[in-house]
Amino acid sequence: MQLLHATAEAVPYAKTGGLADVLGALPAAQAALGHAVLVVHPWYARLAAEPPPLWIGDVDVPFDGGHVAVGVGTLEAGGVRFAFVGHPLFQRDALYGYPDDARRFALFSRAVPAVAARLGFAPDVVHAHDWHAAAVPALLRHAALLPPGLAGLPSVLTVHNAQYQGWADAADVVAWGRLPGTLAGPLALHGKGNLLHAGLRTADRVTTVSPTYARELLRPAVAYGLEQAFADLGPRLVGILNGLDLEAFDPATDAALAASYDADDLAGKAACRAALGRELGLDPGRPLLGVVSRLADQKGIDLLIDALPAALAQGWNLALLGAGDPALEAALAAAFAAHPDRLGGRIGYDEGLARRIYAGADALVVPSRFEPCGLAQLIAMRYGTLPVARATGGLLDTIDDGRTGFLFAAAEGQALAAALSRARRVVDDRARWRSMQAAAMAARFDWARAARAYDDLYRDLVAAPRAASAAVAATARGGLAPGEAAALDGSTS
């Protein structure tokens, strides 16, 4: 099959979070299965591509009542072709965080079909990711002026984190995409335009990045107002667990570590632990907790702060790396200052230090309030570091409590402290700790498994009978088919 991914991030070109890791790995795993894969991505001012993409020209994109010229650049990596959409709206210091973000990514979404046509790429399935590309399914189903062969293509939307949705005025969203004006109401949420909601209403299938997160999205606390839209999907909502790049994260070959090791010989892990303690000035005689995280409410860092007195009393040291909420940063900095030989780390991000924490810590704390999938616990287990984590989302799907890590249920500092106490007791039982390390390192959450799951979903979608394309044909001409409500409910797939 020919597969098109539309994404705002992909490693190594641009990254703010786990979305980039997925789009850096999943397309390559799909290419390895024999698919032709195109990834369409914004051409940011600080695109980390060396050499830069080969510029192949401009394409005209229907947008906001007229046409906008965007540049197209391409490169190939890992058997995957990448196409980068260039426009002044993407030539900024940061990827996101601007008042016109919804407009910026509406333009990106509108450019995706035009870029595919410019490259002569005829996808069998279009796979959009998160709110930045969530307008793509609506455009394929309802927009005018699509290139030949693109209207009505099967579409998949993956929700990597429903907390981020892309809000704007509903009429503006419809105008930017040159969608029928009657869609302003059906695609709106609480009277406002919401790009993620538009994708949920129009994609043929919606996936999330773990089975448990798919179930949790039916709850208001996790869905952030979209719980009814997720509930309405019924069986069209599927959870497919993310993977880990087992070559990129391998303690036997990781050049950032003080020593290499594997499951058969953990002597190098002890050397990594000692080296990390020296780097951070920590008391070498105590077991070591690690934290590599955004400092945010979602990540439960306040639970960690609440549990710190108990953790210190239990005998743990802590190595932390992260940045985010200024109040959390300040609280952690104060704790570091109060216990310089017990708590250490850095406010910020450093890829090398992150890997040294994954390898040098005995246990990794992941106290997230919700976690769509999570990468940290997968890396930790790969490095023989046992996760202590909340039983939510992908954490619950990947950690076997008491065998490969330690889970706790309540989003409370006291519950985290109790889980740390359990882990601390096992540290002293070296035979059991070694057994748990071996089980964690033997766990395999690779991308080949995830790619096969998506392959099954795509094939079912392509093979599914599709309704006579009345809605597609009508909207391609600029009008609406009579069964508009049914089309929005997804019953045309």
C-alpha cells in the first residue's frame, strides 16, 4: 500500500514531545513491511535536517477564499520519503505557542493533498496525527478543489494527546479550509471551532497510542471535553500501543553511557550508576531514583514533590531532568538546594544526561495523571531500570506490577510514596531485584508489532465498502450531499 502521514513533528527534524518519536519510527517500520510511505511535515525555520531538503518548487493551495503558494522540499531517510511544506507561517522560533496556531496548521492541513499530488504520490490511506493535522480527514471528505484521486480517500486520525485540540472560531476554520459553510455548526464544539473535534467527526478510523488510553478517553478528566465525540466513535476508536526503537535505545551500544551492558552482564550498569552519582554530586551509598519528564500537571510532578520527604526517609537519592511549569521548577530547585547530596539534576533538557539517568538509576518515577502511551518507562525497562508509575494509559499496558515495575492507583503523593516503599524493600532483596530487571529487559515493545497492527487496520479500512460518494462528489464541486449528518457521523465508511 501507499501510506501518507501528516504530522507537525518527526524525529530528527522537529520535536517537542512523543509525537515526534512516533513519526520518526512508525513510517520506517511500515516501509520495512513493504509499504511506500510519504510523511508530510512543516518546513520550520529550525528544521534539523542536514543536508536540508531538496527544494522542488511551489504548489498552489486553496485557502481562505483564494490560493496560497507553499514551497515543497523532499528528502529520503530509512526507506521513507519526507515532504516539507514551506511558508512564512512556519518560519518562527518555536513550533507552537502563537495566537494564530490554528490558522497555521489549517494551512498545513490544506497543503497536504496538494503536496501529495505535486509528488505524484497516490495514497491508499491518509493518516493524520493530532490536532495539527486533524483537519485533513474533514478536507478529504468535504473540501472543494482537491486534486484528482484525493477526494474521499480513507483516513485515519491518531490522537497522541487529547489535551491539545486547536481552538479557533468555527466560521474561520470552515473558511480557511474552503469547506461548505453548513459545516460550521456540525464541526464546532461548544460553539467554537476545534480542529481535533473536526477530525474525530470525519475520520474513518480514530486510533490512540495505547488500549487503556482509548478507554480512558471516554472520561471527561482525560478527554478534556471531547468524551462524547470519542464515545460516539464506538468500534471505530482503536488503541494501538506505541513501540520503542530498540536500536536507538540499547545499553549495549549507547555512546552516551559511561559503560555498556546487557541483560547477561549488568556490571556496566553499576558503573553507569556510580558515574551518574559523581556527575550530580550524590551520596554513592544509596539507591537512586530517576526522573526524565516535562514538568507539568499531566506528568504528576507535584505528586513527586509531595512524596519527596518520604522517599528521602526511605533512603532514596533522586536524579531529575526536566523543564516546564515555573512553579514546579522552583519547588524542585529549592529541594535540590536543601538536599544537595541526595537530590540532583538539571532544569532543562539534555539528551545525553537523559540517557545517563535511564541507565544509572535503579528505578524511574513516572507519576503521570494520564499518559497516552509513554516512552520513558519503555526506555527504563530496556536499560534495566524498574519504573514506579501510576496505573494509567500506556503505563498500565506496558508495566507488569511486581514483575517489571511497580504501579500505584491514586493520583496522590501518599500513593506514590507507598509504591516507592515497595520498590525500596525489593532493592534490598537482590535476587528478586535482578529477576525483575531481567524481566523488564526482556520485554519487547518494538515498532514492528505496532506497524503490523496498523497494517491490519489499513487493510480493513481499504477493503470496507464505502457509500456511494455522494457527499465526496458534491463537496468536491463545492456543495453538500443530502446525507450530511450521516457523513459526519462516519457512516459513509
